[in-house]
Amino acid sequence: MSDNRAGEEVDVTKEWRATQGQKSAATRLRLFAAIAWLIAIGGEVAGIVLLYQHKFDHGNLPLLIGILVGIAIFAIAGSLMWKAANKHDPARQSDKARFFFQNQLGAIITLIAFLPLIVLIFMDKDMDPKNKKIAGGVGVVLAAVATLIGVSWHPPSVEQYTQDMNKCAAEIKASQPTTDCSPEVADQAKAIAQDSATVADATKDAAHPAGQDVVYWIAPENGAKKAATPHVFHICQGVSPLRDKTVHEGSVTQAYSENATRITKQIPMEQKQCGFASANSAKAAEPQAG
């Protein structure tokens, strides 16, 4: 029962894919995140070197705490930028290993940037005990805060964006409040809704004054459920590109589900071949009241 309800509520017609702009933004953010993490790890290395040089044995506590704070700042900055990149270009939840590491990389890097230095602080036998407790305590708190910020508690996924995209498209088509149209999925959802509106406008006739949600496309190869490459869908079966082809018929939604995701660019020509142009012309020629 629950599976059936899920299928009714979420009409997944086309898999979400990051646009070129989203991919570019994600790449820039990941580059900046990597730089921030390298600086954080560089701060850790500097702290370790100074520890081995006994710079903190009897003083320089503010310097050591400053290093720890700097590590935290750059680790957190890197994590926030990495999370923002994942919103633009998320991983697939079905790829469990990549999904985990891509989304939790901020927490992992933060631990790497903190743990060795904190362990060495507590193990240092030459440092003043009071300073050791203060520096070690500050390091533990900063590491915990930065790691928690680095954790992605509700990570985005391709699957989630696919569901959101199609919910958003359904809301647009139904002229409902677009509660599911986040910036990440809105452009693709608008394209789906626009295709449906274009088909409806192109298929208006006397019997269907509001148009139809029926299109035609080449069936997937070898009886597959979904075509390996994107196909074009058309407004009737009698158009030239579909002659002598195995054709499937259905709604725009069904066309998308079989990877027929591109609307024909020859709508005026197909209207003539399908008989819609004459019906629309006749309606336009009718005298208007008033």
C-alpha cells in the first residue's frame, strides 16, 4: 500500500541533472573549500612543528590557541562551501559509498585537521600542565563544533531533486503554490511544465478547446522501459519523423518517463500534418462578440 501511495504522490518522469551553471558553481565552491581545508591542515602542521620545537613548553599559549582557532575557522569555511557545492551538484543516494563521503567530507577533513595536534598537546610531557589543559580543552571544543558543522545532516541527492522537480512541475501545471520549487530544481521543472503547456496550445481543436495532453514518440529500443538516448515527442502519430516507426502514445509525463524529453521544433508543420492548424485558424476567424 505504501509503495502505491508513493508512486501516486511522486511522479518521477525525468531524472534531475545539474545544469552547466550548477556544475560550474559547484566546481568553484569545491575549489575554494579545498583551499580552505589546505590552510586548516597547514595550520595544524605549523602547530605540530612548533610543539616539537618546544615553543609552548613554558608560554606562547595565546599563539597555540590562535592556531587552533584559525584551524577551526578555515575548516568550517571549507565545510560550508562544500555543503553549498553539494546543493548545486549532489551525489546519488543509490551510490552509498560516494554519497556518504561526498556529504560527510567536511566532518572528515575537520577531524584530520584537529586530532593529531590535539593528541600531541595532551601527550606533550614538557608543556606546562595548566597550559596543556587550557589548550587541549579549547582544541577539543573547537574540533567538536567544527566537526558538527561539517556534518551534513540532511544531504541532498539526485533522487530527492528528481522528486522535487516533478512535484514542482505538477504545481506549476496546476497553477498551485510552488512549495517544492527550490532554486536547484525550478529551472528543470519549468521546462517540463512549459512542454506540457506548449503541447496543449498546439493541439486545440473544436473537440478539445483547451488542448490535449497526448503526444507520440519512438518506442524505446528492444522493448526497454526507457530509451538509451533522449527522443523527440510529437503532437500526432501521422507526422513524418514517425513514419514506419514503432510509436508509443501517452501524456507528456509518460513521454518523459521513456526518455522522450525533447519537444518537436516543427510544431507549425506538425499542426498542418495533424489537422490542428486548420481547426485553430477556423476558430480564430470566428467573429468575436461585441
